[in-house]
Amino acid sequence: MNWQNYATGSAALFLVLFATSERFWLAAGITVAILVVGWGTISGQWSKLMTLARPLLARLRQREETVVNDPFVIQYGVDPMTRQSLTEGLPRMEHIGVFTLTGGGKTTLLRALIHELIKANGPDRLKLIISDPKTLDYAFYSRLAHLLCPIARNEDETTAAVALAEREMERRKEIIRPYAEKQPCNSIEDFAKITGVMLPRIVIVLDEMSDVISKQSPLEESLIRIGQLGRAFGIHIIGATQRPTAKNVSGELKANLTAKFVGFMTDNSEYGNVAKVPKAMYTLMQNIPGRWMVVNRKGWHFCQGLRISDRELVKVAQHYSRPNAPVWNGELEAIEARPKLRGSQAEKDSLFGEWLNGFARKPAAEEVMEYWGCSKPTALGYLGRLWRE
């Protein structure tokens, strides 16, 4: 046997398998298996090899395509070493906690996550609650069609906004209960399989959450409850604060933020409060804006967080903007400012057309009537003229 040729052939085989599957250990495993079994020369057994490998590679590609086509799989960054994109499904992450010092990239990451979600999901599939204590960081989203209520600017407004999500969670329980009494059905995914109706996911985004959470406040209690039960009913929390040891953010609430992004900390003991990572790894964390130690149910890894340009953020936000922003009334209940179809017919058509752009499917006449305050014949007329499949 020519060992030099055999080694060269083995190396070539590994490279071909790796290029085909993009899975290092899969390629290495198949190569080693062939060497151990001793299938003569590589070239002579290529057809046998492909017979063995082709079904596995096809399943891998099919799985990846399924993941990529899931609108709630979001890219959150890249591997700092390989520069490969890092993605995960929001339902698998459940709830997300972001912890880093000022300037570490909290708001940049939260904006990127919002951007990825609204880019892939219309207002019929996704609803957002945003708490912005600084009142400026998310102002360009104020007319976003995905908003369940106005952007909250303080603790009272955030409490009212989260209460909306909690009430919706209870409503969904009651909707699903009759089906659960007849067959296994304990989530919006099960409900969708049975009825064909997918309830929109609700994502609660809390920037600087320690600024709006008082100890043992109704807001904290609501967030803990949503953290415990919300995932099954399509409600998720993305909360950010500067330090994992922030006294306002209880250990119970942090424990429910199952996926954690931890940025650079000047005190290594801070990492241990949220990230169950070997202490030796803390010293590898670099003081780079947007560099995260990501911890989830699968383990942990380093990540360079996704950054979206301001221009792209605004472009997507404007695409899904509605004519009027929702407002709060005196009792802190969300009241949507009802728009009016005014002006010439061309101006009315333009206004209605902008609203239609926020829908992935054709809205029902009743939705048009509720939003615009018009009669059913008027609603059907606009839909018939302006909706394009």
C-alpha cells in the first residue's frame, strides 16, 4: 500500500466532506470510519462512501433550510474566531437577558434583535412592547405597526404595558383550554396545528430595566409570571441592564431570562451571578463593545453581537410605520390614534396603501373597519382596489 497516496486521499476526502457538509466532526468521523474499516483505496470506494453519506448530508441541509425559513430564527452575531453567523430561534431562547456596562452595546444589540424580528415578521405575526426610560433610543419606532401599545417611558407606563401582555397571556389560556380538554394542546404551536390559526408572538423589550422596576413592584411580579409561563403562549421578554447584581432585578426574574448575553465586567465576580461558565473563561472576556459571553440551555460561547446601521434600522422601521402613533389615555390604557382617510382620492389611496404594506396577508374587512372607522362597503372597496397578492 502506498501510504503517501493513502494519506493524501484521506485528506482530500476530509476536505470534500467538510466543504459539502460544513460540519467538521461529521467530515472527520466519516473519514476515520473509512480508515478504520479499511476500504482499500479511497478512489475505488467513492460510490460506497457517497451512498453512506448522501442521506445524512441531505437531512442536515433540510434541517438547516427549515431553520433558516423560520421567521423567528434570528441572527444575533458572529463567532469572533470563525466569523460564522450565530442564529437561534426565539422560542428556543424563551427569554433573553442582556448585561453589560455603559457603552458595552446593550441598546445596539436590542435594536438589532428588534430589527431582525420585524424584518421577518409582519404586524399580524409579531407584536412588540418597548420600554425606553431614556425616551430617545427607540423613538424612531414610535409609529411602528407592530407596537401593541405606545412606547413606555417610565415605570407606570411600563407596568401598564406589561399588564397588557399578562392579560393577553390569560386570554390565550382560555382560548386554548377547550382544545386541551380534548387532546394534548398546551402551547400556541399546538393550537396552530389543530386550528390552523397562529397567534402572534408578543416580545417585551425592556432597556435599562432596573430603572423601571421597583423592588416587589407589580411590574416585577408580572414579569416573573410571564417569565414562568409566557413562552408556551408566545410571549417573550428581552431585558437589559448594566450589572447582573442590580438590586432592582431579582434573582427570580434573572433566573427566568434563560438566554443570557453578558458583556465585559470590571469585576469578574459579576459573571458568576448570571453565567454558569468555568471561572478560567472569565479572563478571556475582552473589553470590546458588542462582545458577549452567551449562555443558554445548550451551553456557552463567545459572540460578537450583530450591529445594524442606523440607516437600515430607520429604513425597516419606516416600511412598517403607520400614519399615527398609539397614545396613552389618562388611565394609562393604550388608545390608538384613529387615522382619517382625508384629502383627494389619490391621497386616501396612498394612505391606505401604506397601511396595507404592514400586512403579510390580506386583512379582513372587519380589521379595516375597526382601524379606519369606515363602513363595510368602503372597506371592501379599498381592499378590492389596493390589495395585491
